Amino acid sequence: MVGILRLYATLVQSLCNQPNDATRKSLDGLASAYRDFAYIGSRRSLRTVVLEQAESLHQRLSAIDEQFWQEAAQKHLKLLRRLKECQKKSNAEKVATAWYGRRDWAKDSGVFPDFVLALDNTQTFGNGAILELKDSDGSTIASFNSTIPTRFKSLTEVGEIMNSKMVEEAVWIYDFPHSLAEDYLSKERHCFYLIRTHRHSQEQVRISLVEGSFFETLPKRELLQRVWEQILNESGVPEEQKQQLLPLLAQLEQSLIARSRHIEGASVKPRFRIMAEVESEANIHLYPEIAPRTVNLVIKREQTYDWEWLQKAFSADRVDVVVTPKGNQAILEVRETTLLCCFSIWHLRNGEHWCLQWQLP
């Protein structure tokens, strides 16, 4: 069973055992305790985890019958060859080479995202979610350098943004045979952001696993259209021409904007880069409810989310939890040892969110 609630519970349990890791470990090192990833970006620093997952992949592929191979061959011949390579390799190093499609697999990718959670056939919350990490020394959240944060993204969109199929192909291979579904690449996946501020301060450190809804308060297309509108206003374009240009500019995909351009006669290739900095209203770690030395999970509260939903969501992820309501809040006893508090946080621009909070000892 793989999902965001189990990722959060694993993170809390890991820090419960080693509280000093909140500042001592790298953020990807903290996230890696979860293990069940279909894609890992920091493959150099997390080499051991990658090899463990490569061995797991090899074992699963060895158990798949010929019918699945034939079905895959009809849809994805190119990826089938890599799957067969993973299956027949004799050690985890060679499996990892086939999995990531590169001999230098033990190299940090430097592209979005940092992780993709593995997918299975159980409908857990955040199953197969996309995970990006943001680490900073002070109270601000590190800027988003490659992609605008959103609540959902598909693997196809990830490939278009990065102008690379490396992530979607690696995830497709790891999730096989679940990846044979027709909508596998196009299906919207939850995006979560693991954020740490004051990373060197044991007294002030805060860690939060935040759903993208906390940052996406306008649809990305509308956001970019408003950016273009400001640029055109500042450039003095007449109103009539601006109204003609805006619909065209709004249709530009992020990958198209960010592409390197070969210009005849130029010795450099210009490239525009879209970056996003978090407004203070969306900095979860500036909200008074997020105290120092807390580890938090923040999700958008839908109308169907109640205490019963929370109990069932944890159970679906095979995390033993007892939810005890106390007025507008609830206390969660996790695995009979750890107490969490669940309460509402009101985003100043995007309504009610739930926060599950654990205090570092």
C-alpha cells in the first residue's frame, strides 16, 4: 500500500526514533525512509535506496506471466525492451541502468520532480503522488525554479515541462503492469511539496508535507495570462493590440517558453526560465498554527472529508490509527505510540485545509 498518509507516518516514525535528523539529515534523506518510489531524483546520494528498489523491481518482473508481456508489447514496444532488460539482469546495478535508461544512472537528475511515489491497485490518498522538496535556511520557502506549483499534474505534463521523458519512462517501468492502463500517463496525480525551513536550527526547524492546493490559488493558465498582461501593460502596448495578443500568449506551454533558442548569428542560445516565489499568504510556516519543531501534513479539506474519512484513509494505507474527535479537532494515535493533532488551517486565499501535526520530542 502506497500513499501520502503512509509517507507522512513513516517520516514521523523515523524522526521519532532519531529527532536530531530533523536538522542533521538532508531533506531527500528524510523522505527516503518511505522507500516505495517509482522515481528517485537524487540517485547519487540515495544510491542504496535506488538499488533496493531496483532489486524489488527485478523480483516483481520475474513473477509476471507471459500474457502481461504480450499486452505490453502491443502498446509500448520501446519500454518493453527496457522491462526485459530489467528482468534478465543479474544484479541491482544493471537493473538500475535499464530502469533509468542510462549507464550513469547514479547521478542526480536535477529535474522536476524529486520523487514519484509508486502506484498500486489500492485507492489510497495520494497513491502515485508527485513529490518535490524545498529546503531553506531561514523562514522563507525556497523558490520553485523549474515548474509552477499546482495541486495536480500528470506524468505527460511533467515530461512536457522538463522537455524530457526520463521521469515518465522510469515511473512507467517501475509501476508495470499497473502502467498498462490507458490513462496512466495522462491521469492527474496529486502534487505534494516537502518543505523544511530553519534547517540548521534545532529550536526553529519546521517540516511540512503540503498539498499543492496551498500554492495553487489560481489555475496555472490564468496565472500565466495575468503575468503576460502585466508585461504588456509595462511595455506600453495599446489596449486593442494587448487584447489580441493575450489569448495567444496564454496558450504558450511552459516547456515552449523555457526552451533554449538557436538564433542565427548568435554565439549563445537564449532561454527564458519560469521561476515562482511563494507569497507570504501561502508560506505555511508563517502561519501561527505551525509551531517550531513540528512535522506537519497539510491537505485541502473537501466537503466529504470528516473524521470517518480520515480513519478510513489511514486504514487503506495500512497505517494503524485511532481517531478521537475533540470538538473541532481530533487526536490521532498512530501505531499505539505516537500522538498527532488534526485541526483546520484557513488559507487566506484558498479556504480550509486540514493540518496533521506532530511535535518533535
